[in-house]
Amino acid sequence: MTPDRNDPTHDDTGEHAVLSDAASVETSGIGILGGHTAQVDVVLPPHEDDDLVDDDVVDDVRAFTEDGPLVIEIHESEVEAAPEVHPEIVAEAVIEDDTVVPESMHAPATGDVEDAVIVDDIPPRPAAPVLDAPSTAVADTGSLPTTRREAHHPGEAVRPQPAMQPRTEVAMTSKRLGEFEADRETADLLTADRLLDPQHIVRPEPEGAWQHFVYSISRRRINLGDGKRARDRKELDRRISAPLSGGARFVPVLSRKGGVGKTTVTTLLGMALADARDDRVIAVDANPDRGTLAERISRSSGKTVRDLVKVRSEVSGYNDISNIVARDETRLDVLASDADPRVSEALSDRDYHDVAGVAAHYYSIVLTDTGTGIVHSVMGATLDLADQIVVVAGLSVDEARLASETLTWLETNGYAEQVRGAVVVINNARPGAPLVRQDELEGHFRSRVRTVVRVPYDPHIAAGSAISYRELQPGTRQAARELAAAVVEGLRSLASAA
């Protein structure tokens, strides 16, 4: 409840608004000092407009009445049971047992006011809050306090707030094996071989006549596994399909003599790679004269390497390449050479670099069917990009000697390292028994290159038409796969050495 306010008609125009006569005020009812009273002058502030505003005065407390200043009586029982008083109007004054009231604060004792008896020794009593009369000081017009603590303790220095530290961003990184403690494992170790019980794994149906027979009569209870031939085939598939790191790999197929089967070997190698691998493989006919690589596959696009050179700057995806190349049933892409006899300008080294740059963006392995001119400019561009070299030799004395001379020319012209890692293919392009001893020929080339592969005679190839990889004789297809595995292993060894 808000108490009544002072009467605005009261005369408070005197200096400091000090009441002139306090003799008529009964002050003996103040029982704070245990029955001993003191007369004090109550000084009121000048009348202001904000006096009409509620100053949160405690209930039942009046500053003054119409008849004069109000004497406030506070009994001990009321002090103990009094509710919490608002801190803004309570003075935290404590009267000690030896406190003496100054004479200036005593009012003249006249009229009905009884003489105060001074007691020297006053027993100590518990301190009790005393309500202060309104102060004579005018409120400070400076800055207003912003917090309750600042309002109650105006002289106390404001403690600076600690600055907010910027939040540190924690980088989330994955830890692999070796970065954890020794007794902790990463998810990489949760493999199927480790977790699955071999007794409950259903093994695939075995391959092989005897293995399949036992598996059938035992009602699929006895599985002897694959036969030797099946295991060798799967191991060869694994070697061919081994991943290659890095960019595109270039493999040129060389021969200084025509008719030894250079284009045939390029086709077989490309088919074996494309059939077993998941990435893209392309064979480029870089013969500066008329080449026949595109004629060795059953499909044709009608476009040549010259068309790719013209639109190389417009190629933005594999779809642009697929409209120019021809794709075989094994997913081998073939880029044909110019077959028009009216073309007067042959493929140059600059053209080959442009084609190679485009092919390197969309293929993992780029095979190149070169011409017989080893000193041609296209041959120089082909060898500069070569990662693995394949040299084709025939089963005749002059064909074998030319192949060996090719290796010598490469060694003396700065390609000795490529020769040591090269693959020599001994191709039998004639039916019947060869006239030369193949073992002696193979031994010669093994002393100069990394490995040698023999390709037997196949009437399907000797016909000179398109080659179907599925119609090849098993020996021919096996030789092509071994050649593909040897090439991939050579490319992988170069990558690991780098």
C-alpha cells in the first residue's frame, strides 16, 4: 500500500525547509534506545514535481502530516517481526551502545516534552534498522545507475566485465590406424574376412569338371573349390584389372617392318584390357599414312583422328568423344586414321599432342598404333609420352633382326630406360611350323627387355577382317590376356618407382 503524500499546500519555502517549531511533537514514543529518546530536527527537501511520483515508500510510513512532523514509533517486537523493507529507503545505520547524539541535533525541550535522562552505561542491544528521515541533499543529476549494485554502492568502482573470448573452431579430422592408441582399432579392420565365419559362408559353385561333379552328387555339400585352370584365369583377371594411380598411361606399339602384325597386336591388347578392366581404354591409329586399325573392329563411327583435331577445343565431356570414336563389344574405343587418299597432309606431331591431350582427360590407358617410319615426327611425339613400349617381332630372320635393331635405336636415342621395361611380342602370322627356333629368339629378347609374350597363329586373325574377341582361339585369347597383364604390371611398377 502506498502511503499518503505530503500536502502540496504546506509552506516549505524557508531555507532548507526546516520546521521552526518542534516542541509540540511528542518524541518519547520512540523506543529504539530502550526507553531513552532524543529530539532531532527533520529536514525536508524542497518541493519538486517528482514528489508526486511514488518513491516506493514502505507501507504505513509517513514523512509528515498536516499538523507537523511525524514521529515514528518502532517497538522491538515490530522490529523482529517486521517484513523485509525495500532497500532503497532503508538506512543501514546501527546505533552502538556508546553512541552519543550531538548537541546540535537536540531540539529545545519545552512544553510537554519530558527531559531526557542521560544514561552513561547502556547495555548492548541487538542492532535494529532505523528509518532515516528524508535527506536534505538534492539528488544527483548525473548519470543514472545501470545496476542495483551500483545504486546501493555509488562510490564503489565498477568491476570491468571479462572480455568474451572468441570461440575456437575445432577441426574434425578422421584418424586412421596408427594415429590412435596402441589398443584401439579403426573401422578399416572390420573386414569381411575377419568378421564372417568361414563355416557359414556359402562358397560359389566351383569351376572344373571334377570339382563340379563332386559338388553336384553331394547335393552341394562338398565344395572342392575351383580347378587349376579356373584359378589361373581369375588370377590373370586380377592382374589385368589392377588399379593404376595417376593420370592417363600411354603405350605405343612399335615395329620397323610392315606385315608383322603390329595393328593386330594393338587390337588384341586393347580388347584384353577393355574386357577385364572397369576404366576406359582407347586405341589411336597414329599411322601418318593410311592405317587399318579401325577395320579390325566390327563397328565404325565414320569419323577419324582428323575430326577430333578439328573439334578439340569444343570437347566438354565424354559424349563429345563417343560421337567420334568407334566402340568394340569389349568396350574398346578406337580412333581411326585418315582413310581418304585425297588427304595431302599427314598426321603431324602437333596433331598427335592435341589428340593425346584430349584422350588423357577421359581414358586411363591410351594405346597408339604407330607407323613404320621410326624417324617420323609422329614417332617422336609418341615416344615422348610413352610410359610402356611394346615392340612386335615376326618369326623370320629379317623380322627378328629389325625388331632387335629397333631396340638398339631406342637405346641410343635416349629411351634406354623404356627399353629395359619394354615388352616384346613374337607374333606368328603364318600357318604351320615356323622356320626359326622360337626359344632362341625369345632368349635373345629377354636379355634386353623385361618380358616376352608369344602370340600363336589364329586363322580368325589371318583373314584380315574384323576381329571378334569371343571367337578367338583359346590360345590366342590367353596370349592377349598375358600381354595385357604384362603391360599393366609394367605401368604399376613405374608408378611405384616414381
